[in-house]
Amino acid sequence: MPGGRLTQQDRQQIALGLADGLAYAEIARGLGRPTSTITREVMRNGGPTAYRADLAHRATEHRTHRRRKTAPREPGAPSQAHGRDAEAVREYEEVLATVFMQSGLPKMTARVLAGLYTTDAGSLSASQLAGRLQVSPASVSKATTFLESQGLIRRERDERRRERYVVDDDVLYQSMMASARATAHLGEVARQGVGVLGPGTAAAARLENIARFVAFVSESIVRAADQAREILHTKVETTSDSAP
């Protein structure tokens, strides 16, 4: 029924709608559900190209069972601020993490990044991350090391000399620029292959086209990122409750 949990039949309808190329809003109307419900359901279960009704239903049952058995969060774990719905926040973090996974991040790394992006402070300590995600400190350490190496987060020390992991206004810009440099490097390597394989050959022509394409994309990313950088520094009014 509308507003209740999705049934297995609902999920089968979602899968059929995706196979027919329907938009989330159209699928939602057919089921009498909010579009956000369908979006969350699809994104947390593989995305539009990998969604499977039976797997999604089993995964949801597993998550529900796991939550019932999960012990209360540690006393130091951050509570929900601004009157937020804890379940809605948790579901959104799963959706965001799934999007990060689809972009190539490992699952735990994606969860850590999603956890950081959904805090008002934009930073958490390793112990706070472990408590928030209910995982071991070792898992957090491995994930944050990878994220830092990719320029997706940065590490800093607070006034008590404790390490914190940060996503701030400039991290996304720097990550985008790093991606552009990596893309440009691919073009440089492709162009090297033209000389190796011999100009005028089919393989060399393919690599030359790749190099030209990649160079254009890389330059476009840099130009767009520079032009839009100020958007990341736009200040918005916030409420006084500033808990993580």
C-alpha cells in the first residue's frame, strides 16, 4: 500500500519499468509512490542497469533483519541534528554510497565518503566514522587512506591534535582537477602509440582519435571546473544546531 514498505510485486514492477526505459517518476505514479522512494530503491540496489527485483527484495530483508539485531550505537556516535529523520538519513547515505560505488569506489570507501558528505561539519575523526558506520577502525583506516590518495578527502588535526578527515569546499575541485590530469595522461600515452604502431595504420589512427578526444574532454573539464569553482564557495544560511 502507498507509504508502506515495497513488496516483492512492487519491485517486479520497478524492474519491468526500468526494462521498458520508464523514468522513475512514471514508475512511481504506476505504484502510487513518491518518486524519491523509487529513486532510493533503485540506487541502493545496483542502479537502473543492474537492478534485479529478487535480489533487491532479499537485500532489503537482510538489512531489516540486521538492523533489528544491531546493538545500540556507541555513546560517542553523532546523533541526528535539526530534527532529521534518522532512517531517512541512513537510507540517503546508502543511496549516495551506491552512486559512489558505481563511479568505481569500493563499498567501504564509498560508505566513508558518503558519511563525511552528510555531516554538517564536513569532517569526522576515525573513531566517529567507525561508530557512525558500525565498522572496525581498521576498515576506516584503509578507506580513508585510499580516499586521501585520490584527493577525495584531506586529513587535518583539530585543536586537541586528533586527526580528522575532511571534505570541504575545495576538495571536490581538487579531485576534479586530478581526474582531468589523469584523463590528459591517457591522451598522452595514446599519442605515444601512434609512433610505435606507425602513422597511417588503422591502430595508430584509432589511438590518435582517442588522444584527440581525451585532450578535448580533459581541457573541457579544467575549463568548466575553473569557471564553476565559485559555486563550491557559495555560503548558505544554516540553523544554529551544528551537531555532526
